[in-house]
Amino acid sequence: MSKKIASARISAESSALLKELNNSLPFDKALYREDIRGSLAHAEMLKEQGIITPEDYAAIARGLAQVLEEIESGAFSLEGDDEDIHMAVERRLTEIVGEAGKRLHTARSRNDQVAVDFRMYVLRHDLEIAALLRELIASLLEKAKAHTETLLPGMTHLQHAQPTNLGYHLTAYAAMFRRDLERFLDSYERNNLSPLGCAALAGTPHPIDRQRTARELGFREPTLNCLDSVSDRDFALEILFNIATMMMHISRLSEELILWSTSEFGFVRLSDKHATGSSIMPQKKNPDIPELLRGKTGRAYGNLMALLTVMKGLPLAYNKDTQEDKEGVFDSVRTAELSLRVLREMIDEMAVNTEAMEAACMKGHLTATDLADWLVREAGLPFRDAYHIVGNVVNRAEELGKDISRMTPEELRSVDERITAEACALLDNRVSMNARISEGGTASARTREQIERLVSWLEALKV
């Protein structure tokens, strides 16, 4: 009976059900590049430390290069009976180079092997997602630059609140995505440590050089404690959390684009490339992309919760439960990267209806707070008294069937004689928007300042 290369203790053939349950090759084959790269670094270190001969190293290096070429050309199919990508690569290597291939696993366990492969994958995608976020932020800021004077009703509770500008609104999302980008970079820095050389859990008696393999693989340094290193999946949880938070922000923006593209709002028009029609109603143009982005946020949340649940009860060190760590990460990474690409494209090609936005500012008495502030500042009233006076002004505007910004000085004074023509001038929406000059405010000048600061931050980024 033939034995699997990692089953020295097991004498009976595995049950078919165990094989099916245990087989991770269908998904962890995505790590083949990382596995081969890690193996090359490990083999070179073994040679330099005198643990394997230069001849064996040369054979291993040649064989691994051939395995990589065969996988990428399709000559070596990763659809066989190997239980994971690590065993598949080692088996094929040994078929190519013989005895030398069997020496590759010296001073290494699948525990540290999978930990380093998976960590390299996650770190690579930390940077790739950060780069895509940078592109999205740049697109939002470019759109914002063109609309720092475009009036837009700012809302709370989805009710008209105060006048803002569209550039300010888009810059708010740029600020959200900046935090997301910084989280991915922070995670990269924190987790840029190599588990390779930890072996099963306690290190190895072979005279290995973990510093060398860490440098070779692009890590800052080796991990501190081997027992922790082979069982740690914080790096995977972090990318899942970072993606889930980012997708929440994407979902919020998507929700607004869905609302803004309706007939009721009419603020934006999505490109036909990013919408679909109805199978029965020929007039329909459905915002499928933002709806899909909103929906895919749920799967990102689910992947995070799944791995948190897997990890919560595991004793040290490695446990087979952590085989469940990869599919959710692979899925969330694919979802995140596709979502960022399509969202950026949609923002770039979205048309803005400035007239509809400005017309919407004439509903909801957006400048009521400006009148209250004027009464505090010019008439010396306590804010709460001014607040109630303006409430009466709004009631009068409703009776007249007009927005507060359209009331005449006489109509305002009929409510309270302390309200002068000067106060009336402040009720213009554009005047109100530009009056909010406090740092971080919506005045066009402050909006441009925020955009400039974000652009400067983007230009200084090393991603």
C-alpha cells in the first residue's frame, strides 16, 4: 500500500469521507506562488547553514522552478488527490528531482509552512487593496474639486438639514476611505513578521537562520515566539475586519448613489455601463452595481464572523480547525478588490445633475439655524430662546407655502420684530453654506482646503 508523504504514523487507508473533509487543495492552491517562494528561501537557507548540500539545493531550486512553470502553464494540474498545496508541490518536486526533494522539509513543518504562505498572501493583498483605495480616493477628490460650489442639501435622519456642497460630501467619503487605507497599511506593518523556521510549535534543533529567510521573503524580522506563530491568525482576522469596515463604507456610498439616482432625487445619472434594464419594464434603468456592492457587504461581515468563531476556542498551538481560515479570506479579498475597481469606474463616469441638487436646497428650510445663530450673535438672545423664535418663523413659512430663504423682511418681522433685513440676507443657501468657515466645515474655501490636504497626503503615500 502506498503511503502519503505526510502520513508516517497512519497504517490504514483514510476513509473517503475523511479525504473529502480534509482536502483543502481546491482552495489553498491559490497559495502556490507563496508556497514555492517560501520553499526556495528555506532551501537556500538550509544550504547556507550546511544542512543540505549545494547539489541538493541546486536540484531543489531547479525542480521548484519547473513546478512553478508547470502549474502556470497547466501542465501540472492542482486537481489531484493531494490533501493541500504544500503536499502537491512537494510530491511533484520529488518526482522531478528525486531524493533531493525529500530533503526540502528538513527543519520545517506544515504548521510554519502554511503560516508563512498564508501570511505572505495576506500581506501582499494588504498592499494591493491599499493601492486600489488610493485610486478610489483620487477619483473622489477629482470629482469633489469640480463641485466645491455645487449646493447640496446636507441631511440628518435623511431629512434636509443644512446647505452643503457636493465636493464637501464626496470629501467625507474620501476621509472614510483614508481611514480604511491606513488600516491596511497599519496591518501590513504590524504583521510583517516571518513564522518560517518555527516548525511544528517549538522551533527546531537544526542550526537554521530565521533572520535570513525573513529577509529573503521580504519580512521585517522573524516572529518572536514559535508557539504563538504557528497558531496565530490575527493577520487574517485583521484583513477580514479591514475589508468588512471598508465594505461598510462602500455600502453607505452605494446606498446614497441608489437614492440619488432615483426619480425622486435625480441628483446623479449612472453610466449605462453600470446599470441594467428590466426584463418586463422597458423604461427601467436599475442601479445594479451599487446594489450588488451593498449586498456583498454582508458576505464580508460573514467571513469575519466565521473566522472569529473558528479561533475563539482553540488551544495552543496549531489545530486543524484553522484550515477554515483561507476560503473566507480569499473570498473577501476578491470581493474587496473587485468592489473597489468597479466603484472607482462608476464614480469616474457618473453624471451630476447640479440643478436638481440646488433645487432640492429650496426644500426643508435649510437656513433656519443661520437665523437662530444671528439672533444669538446680533440680538443677544440665549440660543434656546432664538431656537423657539425660529421654530415660529418656520411655521409661518409653512403657512405661506414657501421656504424660509424666500421670506421677505416684512414676513420675518411679523414673527419677531428683532429680525432685520440683514438677517434676511443670511438666509440665502449659498451664503449659509459659505458661512460655515470653521475648520472641517462646508464653506467652499474650507472644502477646497480639505481636498488639498487629502491630495497632499495621497502624494506622500508610498503604496
